[in-house]
Amino acid sequence: MISLSDILTLIKGGGDLGTGVAYRLHRAGMQVVVTELARPTAIRRAVSVAEAVYEGEVSVEGLRARLVPDVGAARLTLADGAVPVLTDPQADITMELRPQVVVDARMAKHNLGTRLDEAELVIGMGPGFSAGRDVHAVIETARGHYLGRVLLSGEAAPNTGVPGSVGGESARRVLRAPADGAFQAWKRIGDPVVEGDVVAQVADQPIEARLSGVLRGILRDGLCVHHGMKVGDVDPRGVRDYCFTISDKALAIGGGVLEAILCFLSAK
């Protein structure tokens, strides 16, 4: 019987949702490798292993993630009990690494090229994937009754363009760029904000909070953004600790991925 410690999973995307998956699988004893962009744009940076690209090494609730240059360094990092993060937007490392499981956690709302033949088990998160066609399983990512469910046929709920409700707030909690240009934050993750506070700017245009709460996430300074792009997130519940811990949504999705892997193993 295969031990969980023998299962190597490659996760495409180390944002907050991908990190929730990495956390669940790592806690279960599996080996996890993450691929990311050269300049990640994670909003919830405090709980994203993608931050290792900038910081070299980060820790999220005890999960250590380390930026590495290649497969050899990745294997050494795995042996050290940490999660290797590689800047590899197309996940070209997959062929060399040969993981048993591939999870596309990039949340692009469409398939960026993930294929059934990339691993024995290929999992897509959210809309844009069809179970049985381009992945073996799809994990529902829409908040609500079906969040975290494993779909072995069909697709996840379509993207509505409306952010999920947190603390009774939906669209108002999301901060968006008012123009194209370089992003600069004026407040930090975890800072309290009041409706009307200027929390950031793009091209000298201010970005104001549309409700009161705490700043749960915000982009790094200097990143180039485009008009309408999500650049921050205000949590109306006002609990600072929530800014620095993995969300209920990310853990639910991570549990769904873990269930899919265990079902796959039980069928072998």
C-alpha cells in the first residue's frame, strides 16, 4: 500500500487558496511542491507561500516554504520538511519532477493549459475545468453549500464576477485599481480601516476603503496593475487574527483536494 509520505503533489499557484491546499496535504504527511509567477500578485500575502518568491522563505501557520532554483534544490527542501517554491509560470518542472498529483490552484477562471496526462491524478480548482475532460476531478470554490466538494464529472459553478460574501459584505470589501500603473500601499495588512480611508494609490489616484474593518490583504508596492484589477481586501468582521491565518474557504478547498487524493489512492 502506498504511504501518504510517498505522494508528491505539485500545486500550480501559491496564493491563499493554493496555500490552504498545501497546508492540508503537508499536515497529512504528503510532499508538496509549488510553482509560481516571477512576480506573484497574491492579495492575502500574509497567508500565501507565493511570498517566498520575494522573501526567500516564509512560514504560514507553521508551514515553511522556501524559494528554490531547480528540482535538485526542491528535493533537498522536501527532505528538510519544507515546501519548495519555484518560479515556473507554466509548471514546466512537472515533466522532470514527475509528481503523482497535480493541482491547478491558479484561480484563473479558465484552464491555462493543465492536462489529464500531467500526472496520475490531476485536479482543477474552481471554474474553467471539466472533470473527465481536462482534469480528473474539480473542487468547488464558490462560497456556499457546495464549497470544497469533489466533482468527478462536470464543472464547478461558473464565475459570476461577484465576490463571495464575508461578514455580510461582497463587492464593497474588494479594493480595485482605479487606473493602470504602479501600485503603492498606504496601509499594511492587519491595519484597521474606516470607510473613506485612503489605503493605497495607483498613478496618483487614491484607493479608498468602501467599508470599515481590517485590511485583510493588499498587493506589494511597485507591482504594475491594470484598471479594475483586485488590489486589496477589507474584512468587515474586524478581527485582526483572521488576516494572518488560513481562511475557512482555503481550508475547505484543501480538504476537498485531500479527499480527492485519498479516493484516488483507495481505488488503486
